[in-house]
Amino acid sequence: MTEHRTDLVLRPAHPDDTEAIAALWHQGWRDGHAGHVPAELHRHRRLADFRDRVPPRLPTTTVATLGERLVGFVTVRDDEVEQVYVAGSARGTGVADALLAAAERAVAERFDAAWLAVAVGNARARRFYARCGWRDAAALDYPAEAGTAAGATVTVACRRYEKRVR
Ligand SMILES: CC(C)(COP(=O)(O)OP(=O)(O)OC[C@H]1O[C@@H](n2cnc3c(N)ncnc32)[C@H](O)[C@@H]1OP(=O)(O)O)[C@@H](O)C(=O)NCCC(=O)NCCS
């Protein structure tokens, strides 16, 4: 049986979390996306790129901590759950469930339903979303941020998942 830690804390992100979030996002991105996205996207997913991508999201980011350690984060953008990442050591422990539930509550403050995009080949994430009551609604060509030029993107073949949140 999976052990659920009792010292899990969810809280809003603050600027001091930037480095830990960027490191976790950098590592987790490869876990979920290597082999499932166009090769050109990899050169826009260096640690330095994640350091740039974290600050604009801090106001809508929730982090999960176990003691002193940041073990996951989730970000929302309007009705989209944009990023959900859990450190490898904390996967399968319920941290991801707690983060996703927090994101759903955040979206529910303004919207009836939430959506997210997941790479077609990211089987673990898709299984996780399905277990949490999300519906695989449609194919979606998702414009993933790529580089610093305004609006520069790389298209990733994704599935759109949806869930009523209120
Ligand atoms: C996606 C993520 C947040 C899910 O959190 P998690 O703690 O790993 O999720 P869980 O272990 O609770 O659930 C994953 C499910 O996938 C299953 N699974 C594990 N490895 C799998 C694999 N290789 N293929 C398919 N399913 C898999 C698990 O058994 C579990 O299903 P179950 O609950 O029916 O047994 C986490 O894996 C993660 O951070 N991944 C890397 C980043 C990422 O891909 N983020 C999502 C971007 S859209």
C-alpha cells in the first residue's frame, strides 16, 4: 500500500521557490515528454528556460512541500490547469492528487469546468487524470511556448481533458 505522508503542505508559491520549481519542472518535463514531443522543443527546455518561465506563473502557482522539500507544483491559467509536476520520489503518494484538487478549486472560483492538455504519449499523466475524474474529450494541437520571441511556439500533439469543477 502507498504510504501517504502526513506532513504534506500546499501553499501559494513565492519568489523564493523559483529555483526549486524550475529544477523540478526541468527534470519532470523530460520524464513526461521525452519521445512524445517534436525534437525541436527540447532545445527550449533547458534549466535556464524553466527559470524564465516560472516567475510569470508564480501568482497562479501552488506548491506542495514535505518538510523543507518542494515536491510538486501546479499552475492554472484562467480555466486551464496548465502544469502539474511532482518530483519522482513523491509520485504515487497522493501529492499529485492534492495538487490537482487545489487547481480544480482555483478554477472553480471563476469557471464551471476546467481543461488541460496532455501529450498523447504521456501515459502516466493520462492515467492519473482519468483516475481523478477527468474526461478525455478531444485531440488538440497544443501551442507549447518555445523561446523568448513573443508568441513563438512548437505544436505538440495532445489530448484535451475536461472536468466539471462546480
Ligand atoms: C503526471 C504526474 C503529476 C502524476 O502524478 P503521480 O503521483 O505519478 O500519479 P499516480 O502515481 O497517482 O497515478 C499515475 C497512474 O499511472 C499509472 N502508471 C504509472 N506508470 C505508468 C506508465 N508508464 N504508463 C501508464 N500508466 C502508468 C499508475 O499506476 C497510476 O495509475 P493507478 O492509480 O490506476 O494505479 C507525475 O507522474 C509527474 O509529475 N510526471 C512528470 C510530469 C508530467 O508529465 N506532468 C504532466 C504534464 S501534462
